[in-house]
Amino acid sequence: MKFFIIICMSIFLSSNLFSNDFSQKKIVKLQQSEDNFEIIDLGQNVANSNLDDQKALFDSSILIEKKPSIIKDKDKDFAIVLSFRKNFGYFSDGLRVDAKDFSSIFSKKLIDALNLNFANSAANGLYQSRDVLLKFSPKDSRFVNVAPFLKQEKDKNKIYAKFIDYLIIVNLDDFYVNTTNYFITITKNAVAKVNFKIISLDKGRVIVAKNAKFSLALDVKDFKRNYQDVLEQMPKMLSKAINKELVNFIH
């Protein structure tokens, strides 16, 4: 009889402990990971909520006066300024690439993916100024040197030949890798937070100001492939977001 009572108590206690343990668990419905991004309207650094009513924020006429040979043609020409913050580095699974190097490689991939008529390195350098950095980038941002990724114009007479229609400013704000455990399933996602602005140099106004958040599903085992995938896919995702905005202004 005592033996029977002991068995019953054991069953009761074990079932009670199991139920308490299970009550702490959450059943999560797993869905197939998809690469995605979201774009959020930005209010910062815009003088007026109605962009058409802004006063000129950037006076490109000062640059043009210094270079009287500049002509305006039918093509839409661009300058680009990139900056990065110290958080925009790659640190995952033992692989560490500091913010300066990671941002530089990311920027090169972005410029290649945009496939726009960019100014040559010398002309583009006119916009790599402290004034631009202070007006349109976070306080702790640093320039990405994009000169090696642009055309090196050898003919000095053509260095400042074209009027730049638009200035694209990209701030690489934050990058991190999220690892999530669901029971026996592990998922990894790379997340990049970027701010970009497009300025009409003809009007001296910000015509686009957006925050973008990109997410890319990673392999849980192939660490080297993950790094390459991030550098191949995320700049393309950002270029698509920028090009989508440009369509509204370029005809």
C-alpha cells in the first residue's frame, strides 16, 4: 500500500512540475524568412514640412561661380556624400570588420548598384565639406572617402564641366546581426539602419529625407557566406530604395 501511495505521489509531482515548466514556454509560429526593408518618413533637417516652401538649404551657386566653365545639359548628374557612425561595423560569429572598412566596402557596392551619372572624383570632392556633414549628418558621423570609387578625370578642362543636378547624402547609421532561438530552431538576420537625403542643387532644397531599415536572412552555419551576402544584397536594397524616390523627380 505504501509503495502504491509513493508511486501516485511521484506521478502527481512530476506531472505538476512538467506543466509548470511548459507554462513558461511560448509556442511561436515560424514563418519563412524574407528579405525586407521599410522606409520611414524623416522630419529632421528639413526646414519646412512642405518641401516646396523651404528656403534654400544648400547654395550650389557658390561652387558654380568658382568654376565658370560649368554647363547645364539634359543629362541628370549626381554627386554623392556618404558618412558612417561607429556602430556601422560587421561583428558576427568571430568575424570583425571595423566601421571604417565595412562602410567603405558597403559604399563602393552602393555606388556601383546605383548606376547613375556621378560626378568625377574631383568635382564630387567639392561636396565633401564640413558644412555638408554638419547640416545633413549625425554629429558623430565621419566621411567615407568615395574618391577611389568615382571616375578619375585626367583632363583638367573637364573636371568641373557639368552642373550637378542632385546631391545624394547617405548616412550609414547602424548595423547588427540578430540571432534568435526558437526551441531547436535558430535564425539569423542582418539589420542595417540608413538615413538618406536627396537635395536638388538647382533649388537648394531637400526633396527626399528618409530613414530606411533593411533586414536580410542569414545562414546559421556558413559565416563567410553571410558576410559576402550582406555586401552583395544590402547595398542593392538601398539602391532600389533611393532609385524609387528618384523616379518621382527625374523624367
